[in-house]
Amino acid sequence: MGPSTTAAIHSANDTMVAAGEGVATWREAAAHAAKLMHADSACILWRDKHSREVIAAEFVDVPETALAAYNTYYADRDCLARKLSHTPAGTRFITNKVVSQHEVDDHEFVFDFLHPHGVQDLQGFVIYSDSRYVVSISFLREQILQQTADITLREKSLFFSIHQAFSSYSKRSQTELHHIATLLQPQTHCWLVVNEAGKLLQDSKRSFEQLNHGGSLHIHQQQLCHRLQTWQERLQSSMTSVLKTGLTELLLIPDDWGRSYRLHISVAPERYSYGFRQLLLLRLECRSVFEVPSAEVLREFFMLTPTEAQICHYVVAGLTLKDVAEVLNIAPETARKHLASIFKKTDCSRQSELQRLVASL
């Protein structure tokens, strides 16, 4: 083993250890691994085993055009995603023009996507695999790499260090979230880690299932959803905004039975996100203090119009009039006119008075 190989291995291993300890990111780890493997670019992908959906990813020197093409069309034709979805940690994979591709999707992925983007050789390892997820690191090259004793040595050292680092990182992340769960009130609070699309990745001690709520906000097939499309769109928009800006957002969301959720959305700290940058931490609080009758009950009790009843319900649940206008797709001035009518019918003069009145019913 020559000096250059030794130095490269030490550099990559040191970065893997740092990533496992939460000091370095997986993107930094992938960059050092790419140098070790003489690759032009590299990526670490975290996938759902059953849907093969990419949960999170870190890319190094991958062109934006290639990423856009992959995400919009070729992700479903990724032969490796299909073949690695049920393989154990330690699996080595390689795809190049010498390897025979027997399926149509394989041919499209290799010859219609990889090669036009300058990739003749794609090689990597499955570094983590459990009942739900598989994590792999891939190395992309413009030329096919001939296997030598030196390359084999680099591969073995790299796989061992990155597998150990990721396993250590995931165990520590889960442990910390479990500790947090013991400090929360399980009937009203929980913390979740999700990706930009709302895919649930970590739920400390399944705390979401213990919440005492009506169920407007629920988890369907590991996806955080709201039963009303308008609120689902607002939830998705807020999560996307937080990842783009890095700024924490507070979202108040009504529940079916008059309660409201107070949802703090922030970029997940690295210690909870497995070192990936695209994950979100959600701190969810069920606001039982805002329990109010449904819009239908308010309509009958105060002789409100259907729109007035919805506005009254949302305002009492803690939403601002601006939020209400956006949800109902009406102008703010129209919402204020409806609120004035509500005040007249309920003999109230301000929102706080209306909240106290409705809460006393």
C-alpha cells in the first residue's frame, strides 16, 4: 500500500468518524469518499424500501441538469434503486457498459440517462439497511475504473468506516429523540422528523399516536397529512418554505372538533437528521385550550351564515384573520366584513371577547 493510498484512506476515514459523531456532514463525507475512490462525483441516498422514494440525499459535484432529469423522469427507472431496495448492508454494486442490462428500465437508466450525463461507471455500497430504509453511497465516473488491489483495499476500508459511522449516528439520533419524548406530555405534544414532502422518518416512541386530538392531522402511509386539501397545501407550503429560507415557521391548524394544532416547523438539527440537510423537525402541540364547537353548531347557535360560521370557528381556534382569508380564498376586507357581522350577531366587540364567549358554550 503506497503513501498516497494510506493518506487518502486516513483522510476519508477521519471524515467518516467525524460524520458519525455529528461533527461533519454526510456531504463532506461523500466528498472525501469520492476522492478516495477516484470518482468524478458522489452521492448518498436514503430511500424508502417499499416505495423506493428518495427520503434525503447529499450530492457532490453532480450537475443540476442531471438532478432535474433524474427527479422528473429517471428515478422510477433507476435499476439500482429497484435492485438494492431489499439488499442487506454490505452489498457492493456496479453498473457500466460492460454489464448486461436485461430489462427495459435498466437500459433507459444506463444508456439514456447515465451515459448522456457523462457517467460510464457507477459503483457503490449499501451502507445501512433495516426494515424500512436503505442508505447507499454511489460513485460516478466518466471512465470505467479497472479493479486493482489498491482499489479493493480502498473499498473495504471505506465501506467499513462509513457503515460504522452511519449506524452510530442513527442510534444516537434515535436515543436523543426518545429522551425528549420522556419529557413531553404525550397527550398534547410530540416531535417528528420529516422530509420536505412530509414523509415521517422519526417519531419518538410513536408519540403521534398518543395525541388526544380529532384526527384532522394524521399519518397515512408514513405521510403527515391534513384531511382538508386547503390545509394540506398550507402545511406543504410552510415545510417547503422553511427548507428554502432556513427560518422557523409557526403554523396554527384547526382540528375537526374545534381544537387547533400549534406546529413549529424548523430545519432539523444535524443530531436528529442523520446528517442530511433536507429534513425538518416538527414540534406539534394540540391546543386543547381552544376547544370550540364546530362551525355547524356555531351557525345554528348564533344564526350565522355558512361563511360566517367558518370564520368564527377559525378565529376562535386561534387563527389570524389574514390566515382565515387565505384559507377561505376570500379578500381580507371581505373577511373583516364577515367578522363585523359576527360581532353584531354575538354582541361582541373584539376577537378575544368572541373567544371567551364561544369557549363558555
